[in-house]
Amino acid sequence: MSRIRGFHKMTVAERRLKLIEETGATADLTKHMNADTDELTVTADQLVENVIGTYQLPLGIATNLIIDTEQVLVPMVTEESSVIAAVCNGARQCCESGGVQTVHVGVGMIGQIQVTGLSNPHAASVTLHQHTEEIRAICNSCDPRLVELGGGLREVQTRILPASSNSHQLIVHLIVDTLDAMGANAVNTMAEALAPHIEKWSTGKVGLKILSNLADRRVVKASACWTAAAIGGEDVCDAIVRAGEFAQIDPYRAATHNKGIMNGVSAVVQATGNDTRAVEAGAHAYAARSGQYSPLSLWEKDANGNLCGTLELPMAVGIVGGATRVHPTAQMCLEIMKIKSAKRLGSIIAAVGLVQNFSALKALATEGIQRGHMALHAKNVAIAAGAKGTVVDSVAARMIELGTVREDVAIRLLKQ
Ligand code: MEV
């Protein structure tokens, strides 16, 4: 029976005991988790419901990155073996050409208000625009501190979309500069506060009032060049350009191409306590904005035959509010990067995404990813087979020598 009465009211220690009692789990929960009094566990218990502990993932540092002329060490959280190594390699190869440059286009998060039941949505749209200043005042009164710091409502947009059986719905967009916050709370509060006024002015019925994760008014662009000499010659540049073209015309390839980008993006988003799902939803919706799912990056050669890549994606991340503020490890990660603004964080995330994509394409377009990947993955396989300490390395090394990285092989080697 999965229903446990009052689970949310128990302490972490009580929940752990209850869980063992209910599930008969034989695993020693305390062995897999920090003490229930540990700072991370206590914070986790305040962040979400029904906490029994924290889930550990590897946190590593990407080196060699130069972003907008500044060197930066970038914390990344990922379970995938080759992700951090790939960024370090790709970044090293573009150091001499200056690293990655970034630029931000727009600062606005979008809040949506859906209005239905309108006989004349076009006229309602005009009426709403006539109330722009009142809309601004209502939205800004929701977050005076944001306004004091220079943020707040920037623009009101309306869209008329089809609804069921010949009717239309009016969608109001609030474009809000949320400064250094991701902004979901600020925007959702504004949209909810505005809803009754929208109903009054439009004479329609408000349905949803919620942030859009397609944050296409808050986009970051990153670009970088790799000299042909640094990456193994012009043939390699050509092969990477062709790999990019493959993704341009084929959504099946574009999905994998973008997954590689998100390997880097999500790892930094996660490390800083930001909402990985928000950034991922935004990235994929942006990738599909033309109607065909497309790559988030483009690869071309410059006049000297060097490889240049550009990446563009919505960047709804913050350095204040949410888990970024309360998660001690997220705070530490921001400090390591000396982050002072959400824009700088967005620049770093986009740069890592671009470099990650470079490394994946370079490997794919030359020797394939399995050699490098398996060299790292072999350790996982050895651990899964039961290897411990220095034996992990020797079993992994032997599997690579044999050219077979498989758990059954690791088990056989361990027995030997
Ligand atoms: C694996 O996690 C990511 C790649 O598949 C990305 C790509 O194919 O571009 C290697």
C-alpha cells in the first residue's frame, strides 16, 4: 500500500524508518545518504516534500574555458562519463583563438494569460492595449524590489489563436525583465494578479496564467573559432561542417546533436541549482520554432579555413531566488565561477554547450565517440561489476586493452 499517513509531517529520520518498514528495503539507507542532521539534508527537507535524503551525482570542474576574454572554471553536475573531459578538451583547442564570445539578446521572461469566451477577440486586444499603463502598474506593484533594481514589466503583447469550433482565444503576453532571477515566481504572480482586471477589460474569461518556458525574449548567443591547425587540419573542419549540415536537414540527427549540447548546458544549470527542465523545455521549443526541429548550433568555415561555431538558445536562469540561493553547493558553484549576474551565468552555460557540441562533433566526424567514451565508461562498468579502489582502474584498463568493455568481462577479470 503506497499510502502512508502523515509522511510529510515526519522528520527525515522517521521517514527513513517508515520507508524500511513499509517496503522491507534491505539497503541501509544511512549508508547511501548523509546524516539526517547534515546541512544538505536539512536544506533539502525545506526545499521539497517527503525528503529522506539527498541524491548524490558527480560534480566536476571544466577547465580551459575562456569566455568573453575571462578564464573561468566551470562546475558541472553529470552522470555521463565523457561530458566534462570533452568540454576540457574542446576548450583547450580554442584557447589560442580566444575562447568563446557571447552576447545576450533581450532580457524578458514571458508570462501568458489565456482569455476565452470572446465574441470579438480583435477588439478585446485593442481594449487591453489601451490599458497598458494600468497593466504595468499592477504588474510592477507585485514586485516593488524588482522595479527598484531596474526590472519590471517591459511590454504587453497580444496574440489571437484559434480555439475549438470556429472560436478564438486571446493570449496576453507580459514581457518582464526579471534581472538576476529566473523569474518564474515574479511572472506568475503578476499574471495571477492581473487576471481579474483582464477579465473586466476584455469581458472574456481568463483560463491559464503562467510563465512560458519558450523564453525567446531572453536569448544568449555564443560563438567560437577553432583553427584548423589546432584540431587536426582542414579535413576535420570540413567533417564537422558536414556533421552540422546533417543536423540542419534531419530532425533525427538534430535531436542527438542538441542532446550533446544539453549534456553541457544542463550540467551547469544543475550545478547552480537552476531549473534544468525549464532550460531544456526552452531549448527544444526554440529548436522547433521554424516548424522543423533543428540544431541549436551552426558550423561553418571562415575565410582562412578555420572552424567557427555559433549557438543560440533561450536562457532562463537566475542567481537569486529558488534553489540557487538556498542550496549550499549551488552557492559554492556560483562562487567558483565568480558569478555576479544571471547574464554571466547564461554566457557560461551557452559557451559550455557550444564547446560540448564541438567535442562531440569532432569525435563523431573523426574516430567516433566510442574509443574515448569507453575509456571513461570502462570504470563505471568495473564498479558495477564489483571492483573497488585501485582495482577499478586495472580492470578498466584491461577491458580497454582487450577491446571489450562489458560487465561480464569485468566480472571475469575480477575473478582472475
Ligand atoms: C552523447 O551523450 C551525446 C552525443 O550523441 C552528441 C552528438 O551525437 O552530437 C555524442
